[in-house]
Amino acid sequence: MKCHLSHILAIISISFGTLANTTNTSFNLFEALSKSDFSYSRASNFDFDGHISYENFQRLNEPVKRSDFEDWAGFRVNVTGMFGEYDFHHESEARFYINNENQINFSLPQTYLEYRDSRHRLSVGRQLLNWNENEFYWQLDRINYNQGFYLLGEKKEGLTGIQYDYRPHENFKLSFFFSYLNVPALNPSISIENGSVTSNSEWVRGVPERTKFQDESVPLYYVLNMPDLKDIVLKKSLGVRQVTSWNKGNSEFSFYGIYKPENSIRQNAEAFMDESLDKINVIANPIVNHHLVYGAQFKQKLGDLKLVFGFDVNDPNAKIGKDFKVLSFDELKDQDKVFESDFFTIKPSYDKESYFHTTANLNRGNYMASLNYIHLLSENTRASDDFFGDTVKWKRTVGTRLRYYFTDYFNVMGDYKYDLARKDHIVKSEASFTFLSRATVNIGMELIKSPQSNSYWSAYRANDTVYTSLKLLF
């Protein structure tokens, strides 16, 4: 691992050195940004759009824990405008559960200020890093956060920080990301109250409620050891990406590396028998662990066909110096309590993951089709029944999608994924109809078949649903 890490750091240092020697304009951008006037008087060309929605879903089977969530209202807004010479972008979304004590999901995918010219682009705020094109289709959350509104949702939330792109030549671009601030994924949220673990997201897999002790079933009582907010938020990130293109931009090769906090807050825990001998106390200890994500992609456009080949690695054991201090893994090994029972296991796992993935996208205007494949190259032993832990989503999976537009107002979509190793079948389909230019009706279904208990999707195989929604556009 040290070899790979040193290569990434060398690329970062060389790139920053080259940037400093070739131009001073980039640093003037930061100075200009700090002196700019962002008052209301400088705002111009602002445009708002979005929708208000109502959605209902019905389960096709009976999960062990059936939630009360069946109806919710949604709100989404997009804002674009300018403050002087700087562009402003904002996107936010909220979901209000109608029959669940007014529970709310809130999402902030992007909010940032941006400056750009022919060579430079500087943005500050929460923004998507489009460094791995295939992470959206496969719902990977190694770089950007999964929004988490839906089990099979592909929407993302960005990272909070500073992104700078430098293009000294039309066929060459360097991108940097830096941040002192970690704003974790906002969904799905999990709370621990009165010994119970709950979530305001209807699809979240629940934790065990009982375990076996001396041949008797004993309830579990959960307690959250709440950390200081600064221990969660004040975390640094550093990333770099290089893109080289040729053949009039139809061919492109890129590689990247980013060292940042993991997208999910880990929940290490310990368990012990209560003094009353009638329950087992489980103390959950949230921690933020850094990881190194790096990879390479090759893209080729052939008319209406776009091919993408990629290789990515996620290493949760990486460390970068004292300035980017992370947990000492010697200490972590002592802190991570191991507890095993017939019902659940507490055994934190820091597995390195590596994937090969490829996709072929065809866009013919009236229809769009894609053929996708992802292959797990590393060995991963963790299982989905671990305490607050999930196994990998995909091992050797083929995915195909087709969206066909009958008219500008009516289209249908079908998506099918099949894991050759685990025999998982995941189906999603939807029909969408727009009328009066301001309203859209969607009808869809999600079906999951997961025969093997060691699969990520086995926890959700009773979550087959049919849903309908009405959206009013503005």
C-alpha cells in the first residue's frame, strides 16, 4: 500500500509545483474571490425551478419489520444565478412523511460558487466530483455520497470544499480538491433513543433487537456514545485528477486519487450484560475513518456510442502523515470489541476493495440504452449480518438499461441487474407521462430476488414495491 500511496502523493506534489511555475493566475483567483462583493445588490440573472410532489408506494410482500411509511410529499428546488462574475448553483430536496409523526428527509446535493475562464475553474461549496463516471449506475459511495432517499436511488450528494481545475492545453486538465470540512451524507439518518435504533428512511435495514444468552432470548438495549461535533466535522480531504484527451476529444484517459473521510460514519460497538440481568447493553461508538480512493478510466466516443472502462480501489487502511491524522490502527484494534452471538456480530472490518467496471452507452435521441458490467477483484469477508456493517453490493454483475421516448411527454424505463456470483436479480421499471407542461405522473416498481444470505441485497428481498407519484413543476 505504501508504494501506491507514495505514487499518489508524488503526483500531487509535482502537479502543484508545475501549476505554481506555469501560472500565477490561479492564486489571483483565490485573492479575487476573497475580495468579492456577494451582497444582494450584486445578484443577477437568478432562475428558479423545481417541483412539488406526492408519492405513494405499496409493498408486494410482507417484510419482517413492516414500516408505516407509505405516503410522502416532496419538494425540490434548483437555483442558478450570478454574483458579479461568479456563478451560483444550488440544489436541495426534502421529503415529508405524511403518516409518520411528520418525519423529514433533507438532502443538499450541491450548493457552490463558481468562477471560470478559458483556462481556470474555481468552485467553493458542496459539489459533485465527477471523477468516476460509473459510480452513479452502481450506487457506489466511495467519492460522492448516495442521497439515500430510495433503496435503488442513484442520486448523489457532493463533497464540501474547494475544487480547482487548470487547463493549460485543450487536451490536458488538472483538477484538485481540498477541504477542512466533512459534511457526511444526510440520509439515511439513524437515531438511538430509549434503547431502540430507528430511522426516518423507510428502506433502512434494522439492527438486531434480541440475542441468545445461555439458551435464552435476551433483548438488546442500545446506547449512543455521542462524540464531539468537531471530531466528525473538522476532517481534511485532498484529491487530484489528471485528464488527457486526443482525437478531437473523442478519446480520453484519466486517473485520480483522493484521501478523505469515509462517506459513512462507522459504528464500532461493545456489548455486555446489564446489572439487572434482563438485557444486554450495546454501546455504539461513532467514528470517522479516512480512506484513500484511486483509479483510472478510459473513455471512447464512437458516434452515438460511448464506451467507458475503469479500475478503482478503495483502501480504508491508508494514512497520510500527521497533518492528516487518522485513527491509530494499533489503538483501533484494542478498541474494537468483538461480540458474537446467534443473532449478530460486532467485528469491525476494514477491507480493501478493488473493482473493474465497464459500460457502453448508446444515445439515439428517441431512446437511450446501456450495457454495464462490474467485477470485484478483491477478497472481502465481511457479511451483512454484522453490527452496522454491510458486505459489498456487487461481485460479478451485469446491468442493462433502456429508456424509450414514445413522445416528448411519455417515456418508459427498464433496468435489470444480475449478479453472476450471488444470483441476485434486481429489477426497476418506470413509466412517466407529462401533461399540461407542468405536471408529471410516474408509475414504477422495484423487485429484488436475493437467494443467498451473504448477499448485501438479502436484507432487502422483502422490499418489493409498486409506487406512483405526481409532480407539479415550477
